[in-house]
Amino acid sequence: MSLIQNVAGTAFVAAECRADENREDNPLYLDPVVSLFLDEESKRVADRIFVSFPQWRSSVRVRTRYVDDWLDRQLQRGFRQVAILGAGLDTRAQRKASPGVAYFEIDNGATLAFKSARLRENGLDPGVVYISGDYVADDLTTLLRRNGFDFSLPTHFIWEGNTAYLDATAVALVLDGIAQNLRRFSISFDYVGQELIANETGDPETAAVVARFAAMGAPWTFGVSDIESLADTIGAQVADRFSIAELYRRYWPGKTPDSRIFDYYWICTLEGGQGDNS
């Protein structure tokens, strides 16, 4: 079933991580949709990667819960649009559907076509505007404008698992494009510390993880040393930020984070704009 040769492999790996949580006694979240995208082939691919990157499983799961919580909060506050950048096999448009709220997902055409087909084959309306394109090369605001996005509405952006693979110019373009065109916005995204990129942690384990990603052909190329300064450049405020290690302890009290790299892997939410949320 799964067309892994045509769809970004990391999307399937992240989906397998999210599906893991459904089998927990006290899950951080429930995702009844994600299994529609998975099969034995996707599990084999994920298991091979988990041998080299076991940290991936828990980091995606706590990251998912954090982003879910912020999405719930913003929907309750009256945000009427949600845009998911590099959406992969994200299921929030189905799990978090809300009357009067429009969802937009941007990713490559193969990923979006696969998602849409699997949902419809199982009798589900995707409930989302799919936008095929590269939100950096094709310009985020241009893609949104061409697809019915309303820049006057308060909008929450979700940007998971992307920034570490970009560069400073691309990250700045995305954030500036949002800040310059939205009356009111928030954006949740994860990032790695600059010390990881510069190999300055002094910790062999973290250096080895970074090296393994590079050897796999997915090098980490961008890190953040000061998230407040980054927010300042677009006139936004840091609503909150946590290391993955902090979230690990918050969501799984009594458990010890299973990797030092979680001390250098962060997730945050920025808020900006002055419009009301009507």
C-alpha cells in the first residue's frame, strides 16, 4: 500500500512515531487517523531508522502533544485559519476539525496526493486545502494567496521538523513573510540549538547523532542561539519555549530523558500582530 518511493520517507517515520502513542496505557494524545497511512513496509523503514536514531520516537511524541495543546488553545481563542508547513502525514485537519476553521497544508505533491487518496478511500473528507509546492522556493505568501488564504484572519502556523534542514535566510524569509502579511498570527516550531550545529556541546552522544543525520543525507544546517532575538526581528514575542528534555519530564513524570540531545532540541511558540481575533 504505502508508496514510500514517491513520498518523503521521513513523513512515514514521523507517522510511525505518532502511531506508537496510540498503544500506550495513558497516551499523550490519540490519533485514530494516522494508521491509514501505514503498513508493514512503512514499519520496516521506520524500524531500520530507529536503530540509528532511537531518540526520534519519543521526541516526535512529546512534540506532537505540545503542538496539539497550542492548536487547541488558539482555536479556543478564535483563530480561524491553520497553516501547516511541510505537513507530511499530519492529521490535525481531521483530528482537530472545528466549525468555521480553514486548514491549509503545504508539501510536495506526492505526499499530498497520497494523503488525500488514503483518506478518501476510507470515507474521510480531508477537510483541508492542499497546496503543492515549496514554501521557501515558491514563496509562502504567494502559495497561500493563490489558494484562498485570508490574510486578515488570525492564523496559527505549525512548522514541525523543518527548520534544522534549512538555512538562516530561508527561516528568516518564512517568518518575515508571515509577520509582514498577517494582522494576527502565532507559530509553533521546533529547532535545534546553534551549539549542535557548531559541534560545541562537548558531548560525544549529541555529536554522533548530528553526524548520523548528515551521513543519512539529511544534515542539520540551521540552529538558533537566541530565540528571543529571532522573534524580535519580526516584531513577535516568545509565548513559551521548552527543551524536549523539559517536555519529556513534564509529560512523563518520573521518567528520565533517554538522550542528552533533548537538552539541545527546543520547541517554541511565537505570537505577533495587533489585530483582534474576531
